[in-house]
Amino acid sequence: MQLSVIILNYNVRYFLEQCVLSVQDAISTIDAEIIVVDNNSTDESCLMMKSKFPNVKLIENNVNFGFPKGNNIGVEQASGKYICILNPDTVVAEDTFVKILAFAERQINLGIVGCRLIDGRGNFLPESKRGIPTPWVAFTKVFGLYKVFQNSKLFNQYYAQHIKENQTGKVEILVGAFMLMQRDLYLDAEGFDEKCFMYADDIDLSYRMLLKNKSNFYFHETTVLHYKGESTVKDEKYMKRFQEAMHFFYQKHFKKSWFFEFFIQIGIFFFSFIKMFQGKTKPKPLPESIVFYSSNKNLSEKLPSILKNKVLFLDLKKEKMVNSCLNFKGKKTEIILDNHYVSFKKCIKIIETLRDKNITFKIFPKNTNFIIGSNSRNDRGQIIKIE
């Protein structure tokens, strides 16, 4: 078998369903399998998998083992030459695995391959490629110095800005939302370290590949939608988790950094102080218009009452999608893409092409009864059921 896709799930039932649908399409021409590991979800994720995807291997853990151990359990039961660690809140294109496997086969001393990730509004997620978070690099990240000095090599190492987002190349650290590597290499490295804290497991595994003289790559020729990107809200809780992660990484691979510990404590105090003066987030206004790209006229007539808003129906049999979509740039618009008529790859491309602060996107996945998407990388997204 060429590929095993490992999806670790915890209480994201609807995102999981859409993810598995996209992976099924992406492995249709490959000798591959999907393994879903559930970490004791309480939202009927397992029931959905059994009823809708009976041929997908499902592992039901009776406790939440966390990210490292959950994925290790899945890899143990995998049969593929390659494995792909994939988040359940992702959507892959129909040719994602064909492209990335072809790239992997051409490499020598390959470690891990990651790909280009965008959020639910089409924004590139910089954590798609990263550098080793030495104390200095972590400091520049926490305090946003990489944004202030974007052209400086000294300040822009955390997000590996020496490699452009539309450029394939060697990087040091990749994100756990999408990691492809040979299964034997993963097992030889003993997988994710189950003692890792949040934010450190993917950094640690990537770094251990470098210690084995392997090369990690960022591959830009396929784009994957990742709804819940790294939060940009840097509050005291985030800072403490980041501190724990870096502390674990330094203790394991380097000497303890008093420099980092000192400045992270300043950071925790600073962000806690700012948080005291922040008001509650105001609810976002409804879009001025909702556009439904489909050929399902019957559903288009039901949507206004479901969404409690006017819906413009653009029939894909008559409309040129990209051209008509461009007419909505700059307007407060929500675009709903019907996956029954628009491929996942095309959905990703449209979201990426029409990236605009005023436009939000939802997908109506094929063979489902819900519309799904995310208006911000800071939240878990929205699900609208269609009865």
C-alpha cells in the first residue's frame, strides 16, 4: 500500500465528515487507506463514521490520549509506505496526494513534507513552514518582531521567510496539521513524543528528522484548507502554553534558556494586563448578500428561510464562476459553494483567489445536510444544518 492517511479526531464531527469526503476523492487513484482515530469524542463522531464511512478504519479510544499518542496509535495500525498526519478540520484537493507523493518519491534522505495551508478566508497560514524556535527566534515570534522587520534575516526566522509561500524548498519545522513521511521513518523516530506539551509535538518531530540528517520540505504546489489556523489572539493562556512547549523543547534538545524564561514572563504579564482592558468581542454583522453557487434550484429556494437572509442563486450551468465571483470583491458577501457541482480543489482555489476581508465562504459538502466554514482563524467555525 502506498499511503495511509491518519486523522485524529476530537469533537469536530462535521469538519471530520467533510475532511474524510475530501480525502476519499484524493486517494481514489492511489492504493491508500484512511484511518480515523477518535479520542473519546462526545459529539457522535464515531456514530457518523460508522454510518457514513463503514469502510474507513475507525479506532475508538476510551480516553482522550492527546495529539501525540493518538496519532501514534493510528500509525501503528497503518499499512502504507507513506503516512500523512492530517487534521480533521482540513480539506484536501483531489490531486493533493498524487502531487505530494510524486514529489516525495523524487527526494533523497527525505524527512517530512508539508504543504501550503490557507484558512477559511483564503489567507496563507505562515505556520505552514517554520524555523527552529531557538530562544531568540521564539522571542521574535512572541513579540511580533518578525512582522515589524519583515526584510531582516535576524527577525524573520520563525516562519522561515527565506522561502516564499509560492516556493518549494527545504525548511526546518513543519506543522502537525499536514505531515507526510515514510512510515518506517516515523516508527524509527518513535513517532510523536507522548510527553510533549501543546505546540511542541510537531516541532520536536521535525527537529528529530534533522538530527537524523533528513531533509524536511515545504511543498507549495498543492494547497490545503485548514479552518482553525494558529490563533492570532495572544492572551495569557496562549503565552503560558507557548512557554510550556518551548520549555519542553529546550529541556529535551538544548540547555535551559534563562533568556527565554525571563522574556516570556514579561510577555505573560504584558498580555494579561492588555486583556484586562479588552471589551467583549462585538458580534459580526450579517453579510449584505449571500451567493449560492450551485445547480440545485430547489435548495436555493429553501436557503433564505434557513439562513434568514436573501440568497442570490447563480446557476453553474449558466454562469462562469470565477468571473461572476469577482463581481463581489469588496462587498460584504458570503459565498456558498455547492460541492455537489464544485470540486474540493475548485472550492479551495476560489477561496484563495477571492481572498478579501469583506468576503466569507462556506462549503456545502456533497452527500451531507450541512453547510460549513469559518469566518476567522480564531474560532472553530460555523455549521448550518439543512433539514
